[in-house]
Amino acid sequence: MSDHLFSKRTRRVPKSFIRDILKVAGKPDVISFAGGLPHPGLFPVREIKDAFMTLMEERGSESMQYGPSEGFSPLREWVCDRYRKRAGLDISPDNVLITTGSQQALDLVGKVFLDEDDFVAMERPGYLGAIQAFSFYSDAIIQVPLKGDGPDMEILEETLREKQPKIFYAIPNFQNPSGQSYNLEKRKHLADLCATYGTIMVEDDPYGELRFAGADLPPVTSFMKSPSILLGTLSKIAAPGLRVGWIVGEEAMLDRLIIAKQAADLHTSTITQQLAWQYLATNNIEDHIETIRLAYGRQRDCMITMIRRYFPPEVSFTQPEGGMFLWVTLPDGWSSAELFELAINEKVAFVPGAPFYVDGGGLNTMRLNFSNADEADIEEGIMRLGRCIEKYVGGGRPTE
Ligand SMILES: Cc1ncc(COP(=O)(O)O)c(C=O)c1O
């Protein structure tokens, strides 16, 4: 089919390179560190089954009906309670819009706030799903480098001052893809800068509850004195298959976002919203999150131990205090895409870093997910990757 039949905005969006990788990585004999998937053994299958039975008995026909676009009220109340308890945020259900995963929230934010020539600022490297979602609406994504404890604040200020981006999109806790978190000072500074330059802060926090070391830090939203948006999801603390996420923001913003949501899907599935709420109302989610934290902490430790054992010392990596990802930097001049080809032959997969950069950078970087694989597979997979690096260094580069 001729390309010109597609809209300009569709043609502009980068092809999802990760989908191709995940296809290869999903083969049964491949050990995959590629996807951002939770561990399947930790899903609350029995609890969700029981919740579903109760839901059908108590509200069967209501759950099959259309519902309000802003979402199921008790679930919106649950979101408020949680932020009140966790972060002292003073919000009401009127500040909450339930979305079909937080990925939909990114699309709605793009639709409501961005014109084609509006700049969008985000982290470098940045979340691929946000690059993709915002690319449909803006032709001007700029990235601000991360420095290990948050963005480079000088470059950030220069970017906000000179480009006046509408949005700064950030993942301050255990960022995807780098695993980095913002320190307290940068959180406060970021809130001040957004207020000074009139940029909307979009804080995406799917991983904040998955902390297995260190102390929790308040969300940037708690320091904001100007318009901001906070995104959350049940995907990483319960199950991504539910497709339940949310947007927290001031009512004037939500009014517009609700109209965009109506145009997109009328509302998020009533059945899954009510099922999620039933599950949350009858189970102790804290216990479940604690189980996940402990498991991911062990998996991360295992991956780090194996990297130290099997990777050469010139390969560096982050040691996140939570979340699902570890970020690896190979020496300058090495190509993680070439290493990926060797790795696939060894039946181990990761995501090469380039797609997380909008400027062609990151060729020597890669993302490793530690949440999805068992410890035995992590040991085996990292050993195989170490073997690939040895081959690569020894001249086995596929292009040579
Ligand atoms: C930073 C970030 N935001 C949003 C999402 C989308 O999550 P959801 O399943 O809630 O749509 C992900 C998924 O991996 C993510 O890593």
C-alpha cells in the first residue's frame, strides 16, 4: 500500500522496533531480558478468580453495562486514598480519571495538550511507549540527559528556557529504561523549574511501589505549584492484563482529558474496573506488593552477581533500588545491536538501547529486564550474554 495514504502523523511515528525484538525473544527456548513484563508466577490468579466470582454474583449485570467515562467511582476513591496514605497528596475522586492502562493516559495527554509544533521534553534515554505516543501529536521531542540521580538540571533549565516545551515527561522512580531514580533535591528543583517556565510536568510512576532498597521519596507532584499530571497503573503491582491505569490532575485538565477519552473508547471496561476494585477491596495489596518487592530484589541481586562474574569490567551497569530494569553501557564504539544478533544465536534476548534515543545516540547501551525471568534463567542467560561479549570482543562482530 502506498505510504502517502497514511496520515503525516502516522508516517512520523517510529516503527516499533521492540515488537520485532519481542517476537524473537518470545520463542519458548529463548531466555528473555527484553520485555518489561512482571513475573508470571507472582500474579494473584486465585485472588482475581475469587474476586471475579463475587463480582458476577453481586454486580454481574452492572459490570456488563456501559459506565461513566471518568471511571468507576469506588476505584477512583481507592486511587485517592492510596496517594493520600503513600504521599500525603490532597486529592479527591474528581481529580482522578481511570484509563485503559497508563499507556492510554500518554496518548490522551498528547491529544489534549500537543500541537504538531509544540516541543515535548523527556529523559534521555526515554520510555519508548511515550516517544511513540507523543510522536503522533508532536514533531519535536527533545531529550534531557539523565545523570544517575535525575536529569542534568543545567541542560533541563536551558531546554525549558529556550524551547518552552509544553510538557516535561518524566519517570522519577526506577526509570524505564535506565533504572535510575531522581534524588530529593532534583524533585524539588524540577517542580520549581516547571513553574518558572510554564511547562506541564507529566510524572509517570508505574514502578514507585516496587522499591526493594533505600527509602521512598515523595513524588515530584507533591512539590508542584503549577499544573501537573500524575500517572499510575495496576500493571506492575497487580496485573497488566487488567489494563487499569489512571490520571491524577486538576479538574479543568481532566474535563478535557475525559472528552478525549470518550472519543477514544467511551470508558475503560466496566468489568475490569469493577474486578480490580473487588480484588483491591477484599485483599491486602500491601502483602502482595511486599512479595513482589522481595522477589524482584532477589532477581536484581542475582543479575548483578552474574554480570560481575561474566561481563568484562569495562562494561558498566546501573544498580537500581527498585523497578524492573538494569541499564548496561558497553565501551564506546561497541554496538549493542550487533551484540543482539550474537545473543539471539545463543538464545538470549535484551533490548538494544538505540530506540530509547530520538537523536540516534545510545548505540552502545542496552536494557536488561530482571523481573520476568527466574533466578536460574537469569544465571544461565547472563552467562550466555557474557559468552557473546567475549565473542564480540574476539572479533565475532557480525558486520566484520
Ligand atoms: C514508564 C511506563 N509508563 C507506562 C507504561 C504502560 O503501562 P500500562 O500497562 O499501565 O499501560 C509502562 C509499561 O511498561 C512504562 O514502563
